[in-house]
Amino acid sequence: MSAGTEPGRQGGDRSTGFPPGQAVRYQHKALHYGPVPTFRPERWNLRVVGATEDLGAYHWTHEELQELPRTEAVSDFHCVMRFSVPQVRWSGVSALDLVALAPPSPEATHVMVWGEYGYSANLRMSDFLAPSVLLATHCDGRPLTPEHGHPLRMVVPHLYGWKSVKWLRMVEYMTADRRGFWEERGYHNRADPWLEQRFSAQEEPGDGPAR
């Protein structure tokens, strides 16, 4: 066990402990696939596309993003690499506020969240609309660092961390599920840490789209 960690509590009591198989870690090296992208504010925007209510697309420049309603939330962060970071304070735009501005079609059941370089992660719409889900710009009162997703990242605290896409650029509403980047490479489609849904071999019927 590395310094700064302690065993996670075993079992499924979400109100009193951490998911099974996890250790508490207060400091950790940022994990991500590929290089850290260069932020160019004059070129950057956030888009919402796909099965929107009016079939149109939405976008916000970096300046416009700063004017959207702000939400702060504190949550534990669970990485599939078997560590959890307790009580992280995030702030940004609530997913609920985003869909109020860019409503999905009633037929939309899933969301694909896209980052730089084509990285993606899929979510059920019900997971995306959980009250704790944010499009975060700040962590613990400070702007995100480049390694942690500056200028914008998803935070989906009730799922494993690979669903919390860094360097967020686009949200796609979908009328059917399809797998994202790591889901296509053997990770579990749903990623519930309390059920230890780490790998696709663990999937039960109905956990994901047909292969």
C-alpha cells in the first residue's frame, strides 16, 4: 500500500463508506489517455448535438460558458485503478442546467460525452441527469489544471472516473446506447463502483448495447 492511502470499506453501504476494492488516496498522479491538449480560448467552444428537442445544435464560447449558472458540489471520486479521493469540491455548470438550456428529445435515452482527440464515454440519460453531475471548471476553489481537464471536464461522481471525461468539448444526445472509448476496449458499459463494474466481461444482459 502506498503512502497516503488507507483501505476502503468493503460492502455496499453508500452512505457510510467507499466502494469495495477501493483505497482512500488524498494525492494522486493525474491519469489520462494521450497528451494534454493545448487550450486556445479563441477557438474553444462547447457543443450540444444529436437528438435535441428541436433537432438543432447548441454551442457556447469559452466566454459564454462563464456566464452560465454556477453550481458547487462536494463528492468522492472513484477511479477504476482502485483508489478513491474523498470530499472533492467541484464547481461548474450542472448537467441539469445544461439540459434546461439545450433540451433533449423525449426519445433521447443516452448521452455520449466527447473530449479532445475524440475521447468519449457513454452514459445513460438518467446518470447524466443525476443532481451531482457537473461540467466542472474548478476543483477545490481553483481553476482546473491542464492535467485535470482545464478548461472543462465532466464529473460523474457515482460512476468510475473514466466516465468523467476531461477536456470536454461536446455532449451528444442519443436515442440508443453505444460504447465510448474505454467501453470499446473492454471496460464495463455502466461503471457502477458499488457493484465493481470494471470490465465488460462482468456485464449482464441489458448492461450494454449489442456487440
